[in-house]
Amino acid sequence: MKKNNIRKTIEDRGIYFKFLFATCFMFIVPSCLVLYLLFLYQTQPDISFESPYVRLIVFWMIASGVFGYILIKGTITGVLDLIKQAKLISEQGSFDKIEAKHQDELKDLAIAFNRITSDIEKKVEDLEHSKKLTRELFEKIGYAISSSQKIDSLLSLINQGTKKVFEAEASFIVVYDKLKESLVIQAYTGPQKDVALGTSELPSSNSFIDAVIKSKKPMIIKKTQDKDNSNISSSDEPIKYSSILCVPIIDRGEPKGAIAVCDLKNTDKIDSEDLFLLENIANQIAISIANFELNKDIEDTYYQTLLTLAKAVEAKDAYSAGHLDRVKDYALKISAKLNLSDKATKLLEGGALLHDIGKLGIPDHILNKKGHFTKEEFEIMKQHVIIGEDILKPLRSMIKLSKLVRHHHEHYDGTGYPDGLQGEQIPLLSRILSVADVYDALITERPYKRALTRSEAVKELKKCSYNILEPKLVTLFTEILDKEDKTKWQ
């Protein structure tokens, strides 16, 4: 037991201590014994190698060297083992931990490595979580915008969930309509079939709901035991109930409406927790209503957000600065030459500014690569047109724009992506955008190429006719360039 403790103590010593001891046992001790042995041969010439004393000295020389080797071998093996584990983790792309057997600097190194990999893993998880939240945010915004009822759809969804959670016979949400100056039922889930959402109004006075809103306090009315008074709702109220829990919807001190659950399964067991839950739901509704009131033109807000994101992607690459605006200018000049309608011109402008929005989903190491893509990287890069389409599709008003973005890398001869469309199959606006995009790429400096002059770029455009770009559009665009001031274009 004592020997094991001594061995563990030595093994747990620092690397410097081990190297010091190893040097001592492998070199210093044997050297001293050799010198001592030479001294014996000089002072005692008759001493024999067969002498037990000499043999003992030789034994200790060998034992000392072996002990020093054993002592340092563990450290060298440990270093090699750590290198092997780190290399394996790197090749597998995992976040596994490495282990060191001894309590020395190698153990500290392993701990530091594991801490770094844990931090990286957490950051990767946070990044993935952030991406997920971003996607969900766009999906929710897209869902709200694409819904024909907008806020009504959200209120209906909340109302259905509330009814289910409270196990109520019915639930409804009323909102104050400023134009009608009355409370209007915006969402209802229950057995009644005669409730017209958005048109059914509650009495402006002498109603339970009105009292809740005016007092800004929740109220509970439980079912009466009197059979003659089993229905306690007013005769002129469109929703009938025998018992009700109602909470006002308040935004910054101003009542906006109310949410109510009727005829709960366990009316007698309604407690403060139920009230707290419904108040929280009412607060969420108040936030939703406030958001929609502040963003009535939410499509424009979404569009501006996408423009900001597109500019952010562009800003990551110093070589593409101003690319979106230049492509827009070129595309609009082609549009003017073709006498396109205002609607088509506006769509083309949006496509020019958002044609690279899908690059949000492309990894930075590919997006910002200073050189040509590998085959695998190019396949990933090609996905940006599909990602861009997916970002725009949630907006009904941007469905055409999403198609323009999807097809701006199609080639006139059908060799482009993602769908391999050719000729007139490619939308006209996408064909225009391709000409503008290619031209700007030609006159823009890149790490792997110089910027072409206007005349050089025109020659290249003409070479791209019939295979990448539509010949008629190339001819039209070059005519525009011939009339423009060279300095202005470059």
C-alpha cells in the first residue's frame, strides 16, 4: 500500500520534476557510478569484474537508467495519448472530452482543452438556438401576414388554447372597436353557432363584460343553484353562459377588451392560479394587439427588415460593398428601356435588393472565402436562391418576388440552377436581374480577379449571350451603357 502511494505521488508530480528525476537516474547516477568504478580500478588494480561488488555497481547503473526511462516514459506516453485523442476529436468533429491519467500539467492541459471544447459546444448550441428562434420568428411573422384575418387568426388560436386549458364549455375574446365605439367579439370557441366574429357586439352598458373592462379588474360569477336563474347572462348578450371567469385586456393602462372562459368543468374550484394564468394570457393578447396597432403596415416593416439583413450580408464582404444598389440601378435602367409597368419595376427593384438574402443561410467560411469554391462548397452556395425564396414566401405580396429571387441564377441555355430553366421559361424579371448581376460581378474586383473595364465587361457580356444571358437583353443593356457616362458607371 505504501509503495503504491509512493508511485502515485511520483506519477502525480509535475513534468519538470519528472524530467529532473529522469535525468538524474538515467545520466547523473550512472555517470557517477562509472566514475566510481574507474576510481576502483585505479586504486585496486587487482579487482575483478566478476567481483560481486562490481556487479552490484553495474546492476545499479542499469537499474537507475531503467528507472529513469520508466519515469519519463509515462509522461511521453501521456503527451502522445493526448495528441491522439485531440486529433481523433478534431477529425470526428465532435465535442468529446480528453482524459489524462496523471495529476500533472498534462491533466491541467486536458482540463483546459475540455473547457475550451465545452465553451465551443455551448456557443455552437447557442448559435443553433439563435438560428432556430430567428426562423420561428420569420415563420410567425409570415403566418400572421399570410393569414387573411391577421390579428384575428392569432386571437382565434389563443382562444382555442385557452378553452382547452381551462376545460371550459366556451371561451371568447372581445376587443374595443374604435370605429364602432363598441365591444366586438373577435374570437369565439364554443357550442353556439350564431356568433358572428367581428360583427357581434356586446351591449355598451349594463353588461358583465363591460363592467370588467371599465373596472380593469377580473371578475368571477359562479353558477347559481337556483334552477330559474341557471342562465345568468343578459338576454341581449350574444354569448350565453351560466358561470364565467373574465379578465380585462389592458395595454399601458388602457383597456383594449377582455378574455373570458364560460361554464368551466370545475367552476367551484377556480382559484388564484387560474386567475393568474388567464391574466397572463390577457397580457400576451395585449402585447399582440399593441404590436399590430404599431405595425399596421407590417409587410413594409418585414421588407425593410429583410433589406437591412441583406445589407448586413453585403457588408461582411468588402469586395461586394454597394453591389445591391448597383444591381438595382442597372436593372431599373433596363426596365425603363423596356417600358415595364410600375408594378413590375417595383418588383424588379425589390428583387435586385433582395436577390442575395438567402446568403443568410450560407456558412461564413464559404460566403467569405477568398478564392474559388470547391465542388462541395459551390453546391452549398447554390442553396442561397432556395433559402432566399423560403424567406420571402411567407409574405403573400412577395410570392412573385420570391420566384424572381429563386431563378436569378438560371441560365438561358438551361445549365443554371436551381431548376435548370431555359429561354422563356425563366421569368423576364429574373433574366433582367441576371444581366445586371453578371455585369456588376465583372466590373467588381475580387481576391482572385481584377475588375474589368466597361468595354471589357461588355465583351464578356456578349460572350455570355445565348448560354448564360438572354441575347436581346444583353444587346439592350450594352446600348444603355454606350449612352451612359463612363465615369458614372464605373
